[in-house]
Amino acid sequence: MKVIRTIESFYPYVTGPANQAFKISEGLYNKGVESPIFTTDFNVKNVKPMEYFSDVLVRRFKVKRRLMKYCFTPSMKKAFNDFDIIHSHNYRSYQTSLGYKMARKRKKPFVINTHGNLLAYKNFNMGFLSKVPYYVYDLITLKNVVKKADMVIAATGQEYKEALEFGIKKERLRTIPVGINIKDYEPAKKDSSVINLLFVGRISRNRNLEPIIKAMKLLKDVKLTIVGGEVKSSETSKTGYVDELKKLANGLNIEFVGPKYGKELINYYKKSDIFVYTSFYENFGQTILEAGAAGLPIISTKIGVANDIVKDDKTGFTVGPDNPKEIAEYIKELSDKNKRAMFGKRIREIVGKKFNWDNIIKEYIKVYGLIM
């Protein structure tokens, strides 16, 4: 079986969907399924048009023109000449639309992971005019790419509900979570009189870091490390958010360290005590899962995968999107080292059982078998 995977952006431009696409293709290869990735040269420089990541073939096609993040790569069309299934990542993408059209032309199955793109824009902190392109796209395309896909993959129960609201039929919908290699996040021993808080994420206004910083004003012997660089949640979003956060954090024990990847990022999880995340919206929230894999108690809003792994007073605490006092109280409660250890052990067990990559790859192979 050969499954062509499409996505508009890929490594070295790191995103959650890109990471997931690669891990699925890599896992399929290990099960004897060929799954090359077709992508673009968007946001990357000095990359080869064709190369291997691990054993996964990645082909990049030149962006000829771009409308917001909609990247036109007409040369990709000729590459769809030998496949059994096309599996696309992200809705409202030229690469996904092209994949859908080529699958229909060759009378082959089409699968899509929406990555929360269906209704996420409604939760972004932006004006009505900024949302108009989303409405217009859905009106012009009649949502056919997802409504007529052979299978639509949701990563969480939250995304599943959004897909139903969007008009996707239950029989064409499956929930398969994002996976993680939990062994990479083996907790390290910690010995510090300071409680180390951690936030990891691509920093945008939708991520809502102000309540965490304000909570720091109510705490002693606590340090907050913020890992991530600024991005815009939409092309029309206002920039300068990190500068605003740094101004708010002035005089507090808060460190902005920028984006980190690979082992360097994992080390930040390992040397931290508590993970904090107060985003307004997440489809999944990869860094929440990573924190759980590292055995960190989590204080988070009720978004994405937090709904599955953050159990109040058992593995962490859920909070409202604007309650610094509540966040501070929970951090004080978790100042007890033994309680943190107990919460961390429980959350790591949940992640290990529910988000094992080997089991997830088997689920994808089942889906492919159903639609072949």
C-alpha cells in the first residue's frame, strides 16, 4: 500500500501538524506501508526539493504565489501518479484541495486530518473582518473536501464535536489522538528550593499568557520559564505580543528563552516542576501532552488534550482563562513535593496508555483498510 501524505509546511519549519504528519508516515513505514510526504518550500530556506527524514521521503514543491497561508504549488499535480490513498493534513489548504481532486480523479480514497481547522477561527481573538476569508472559503467550496472525504480524522473529543457541527457525518469520522514516545521524556531527579513553572508553545495572543504572569505577582520562590517564539494566529493578527508580555513580566522571576526543539526542549520539561497553560483554544495541544509524558502536574484551561489527561486534584487542575488568583492557589498547593510526584506519576501513566504511537499507527492502518 502507498499513502501519499500532503501538508502545506514541513520541517525545518516546526509545527504540530508537521510533526504529526511525519510521525504517522514514519510509523507506517515501520509497518511496511510506504507514505511519502508532499509539501512546499513555505517558510524554509536552503532546503532540497527531495530528501529523506529517517526513512520517509519528503518532496517539496515551490510556492508560486500565496494568499495569506494558502500556498499555490501547481507543480505538485504531476507528482500524483502512483498511490492507493491520499491523506491530507489541514483544511483550507491548496495541497489538501489538490489531494482531494487527484484522489477523486483516480477514484482512490481520500483521508484528512483537520487539526482543528474547521471552527478554530471562531475562538481566535480577532475581529469579524478577519474571519471573513474563512466564511468565504467554505461558501465557495461548499466544504466538499471534508464533507465528501472518505474519512475525517479528529484528534480529540472536542474536535470530533466540532466536525459534527461543521456538517461531517458520523460514519465518515474517526477519533485518533496524536501520539508520543514517552521514553524520550523520562523524568529527571530535581532538587531545588525554587518551584520551576514551565510554559511551552508558539506564542500568540490566543495563547493568553497574561494570567500566568499575573499569578507570578502573587507567589514567592517560584520561577517561570516561557519557551517559544511569537507567531500570529492569523494573517491579520496584531504583532508585538511578546514585547507586551515582557513588559508585564518586568521585575518578576520570569525568563523568555525563545523556541527550543528536540533534546534541548525535552530538557526544559525534565528540569521543571509544574506546567502551566491558559490558552483560549487548542485543537490538541502537543506541548500539554509532552508535559504529561515528562510527569509534570498540569494547570490548564479546558482545551484540547487537557480534557483527556488533566484530572482535577489527581493529575493537575483546570482553570478559567482569566483567573490569576486561582492559578496561584493551585501552584501553592503543588508546592508539596510529594503531591507533585503523585500527580506526575498518574498523568504519565495516562499518557503511556492512551497515546502510544504504535497503537495509533495500527488505528490508521485499520482506517485505510476500511476505505480501500
